[in-house]
Amino acid sequence: MAVPREETARARLLDEAIGQLLRGEEPSLGEDDELSDLLEVARLRYRLSRYLRHVAAARQQAVWGQVRFRLGLDAGSGPAGGF
């Protein structure tokens, strides 16, 4: 089943806009409300993934701090991360 040309063009526009978003650029889709809504969902998911990546890195650092403390490698600093 063939995809209509208009849908293919819109998919390419959305693909490019998401690519711009991932490169740190601010994409614009003009007057296409449906694609703008889809891009906003992508933008929110991207921001959430960046935040969760930051939280995971902080948590990992806290866990390793506690491991070092329990092994006696950081004897003077106390457990990290408030455990």
C-alpha cells in the first residue's frame, strides 16, 4: 500500500524537526498544528530523558560513594547521598 505524497512530506518535516531538536536547535513546523503538537510531545520526552539521565547519574554517584565508604576507601567522608 502506497503512502500519499503529502503524508511522506509531513513525515520528512517531522523527522527533520526532531533531528534539529536533538542537535539543540529550535525547530519550527510553521502552521501545521498536528505536526507542531507531535513535535511538542517529542520536545517534552526529550527534556524528560535528559532530566532522568541526570538523576540516574547522580544516583549512581551516590551509590558508588556508599560502596567506597563501606569498603573503607572513603573513611573520612561518611556515606554519600544521604543513605
